[in-house]
Amino acid sequence: MQSLIQLSSIAARQTLDAQALVSNNLANANTTAFKADLYQASSAYLHGGALESGATTMTLEHGVDFAPGNVTYTGNDLDIAINGEGWMQALTPDGEVVLSRRGDLRVQPDGRLMDGVGNQIMGEGGPIALPEFSSLSIGTDGTISLVPMGEPPTANVAIDRLMLVNPPAAELSKGLDGAIRHQDVGGLTPDASVQVAVGALETSNVNPVAAMVQMIELSRTFEAHVKAMKAADELDASSSSLMKLE
């Protein structure tokens, strides 16, 4: 049988883990297209001898809230937001292909199309690198068109199309770096049903007010567990004193 102080300490540890996760969500409430983490824990029964009647909690792999954030219009031609479900593919600085909905795009001096965290955007033809241009536009289907430098405005050329995919959420996972990964990202094919809003960005799907309420509730829960541990310690001390009197 587990003691009260053991149960309270386990519960306090789980509460601290949940607080850390909610704090991270709250810190990213203004991060473009951020997806909130969901804390998950489960009961785990102990086995073996006198442990058969005991139980503890086990932290599970954290879930992710894939609900889209709000779309805010910026008027910037290189800002895009995915309408509804779907993802873009992006290449990290380490050369890994990940999924992203972050549409704060920028063109580097060498022509690479990057997002706000330094990932190179992937097109259906591979990592997107643009030639020199006088104007650039992105269509709602993800088609990237430009007017080459020195050419008249009517010389609009389609260069590539954003690699837009829509795998099932059950096949996705989120790493410690915040990137979304698919179990077989190389096997994904373009999905023509995925559309983008041009001149707009998707906000984080974290609700700051709800996250603050969670933080307060978790803080009170942690305090309750600490009080329970102190009470258990006092009971143990009292029991020891009574045994000495006998």
C-alpha cells in the first residue's frame, strides 16, 4: 500500500509537468500557426507482491491540438495562411522535411523562399529557389508566379507550386523543436484541395485566457498536494511520538 506522502508527491510531480506544458503553450500564444500541446496521463497499476493494490500515474506521449488558428489579414503579398485543413512541406536547416502552416514567407538574397524560423519552403519540384524577379505573386492554389527581372509586367511565369499536403492527423507528431512530422513524409503527394489565403497569416490556436485559467487551477492543485504531503509528514511524526511513549 502506498503512503499518503508517496501519492501526493507523484501527483505534485504530474501537476508540475502539466504546468510546464501549459506555460509553453502560453508563451507561444503569439507564435504564427503554433499548435498547442495537450497533456496526457494515465493510471498505471503496480504489480508484484504487496504492490498489487497500489497504483501510480504514467505520463503519456503528449497530444497536439491540430485545430486551425484564426486567419488575420496583413496585406503582405508573401504572407499566406492555409484555409482549413492541410500543410506545407518545409526543409529545416538540418535537411529534414517537416510539415508547417507557418506562412510568413521571405525571399533570401540567394533566391531561397524561407519562412519566419529559417525553414526553406518546398515546392512540388523540390526546395524553392527563385531567379531574380521584379514582382512575385502566390495563387490560392499555391502556384508561385513571377515576372523575371528586366521583363515586361505581362511576362508572368509560373515557377512552381507550394507542396501542399493533407495527411490524417493520426499520422502526425510534434517534436520537441515544435516541428510537425509525418511518419512517411517522403510518401506524401500534393493535394489539390488544399487552398491558401494570400496576404494573411494564421495565428496560434492557443487561447490565452483558457491557458491562464489552467495555470491558476494547476497552481492551486499543486499547493493542495504540497499541503497533503506536509499533513502526512506531521501524521508520521505524531505516530512516532506516540510509539515512543509506550
